Amino acid sequence: MNDYMTIKEASEKWNLGIRRINTLCNEGRIPGCIKFGSVWAIPAETDKPEDKRIKSGKYMKRDE
């Protein structure tokens, strides 16, 4: 099982929270991750996914 890492190991490697990585797995944003029951297995060689969340607030529709 050295080819895969757990969410906790990925959290330490990528400096992200466990919940955030779980969300990325559920959304299919981490290629090659596999779910075994309630546990995710993430390929060890996978790079940290790009953060595509909008933080600026510019996406909000404004009334003019």
C-alpha cells in the first residue's frame, strides 16, 4: 500500500485540512483517488490540486 497515502498523510504533505482534502476527493478533483468503504486512498505521487475557490468576492452579482 506504499503507492497510496491516506487523507491524513496528504494533509501533512500538502498543508491542507483533512476536511478540505475529503471535499476534493468527493468532488473528483484529485486524480486517481479511490474510496475503500469510508477511507480514501490517494496516489502517493499526486501533486497538490490547484485551489479554484473564489476568494475575491467578484463573482457576486451586483445590482446597479
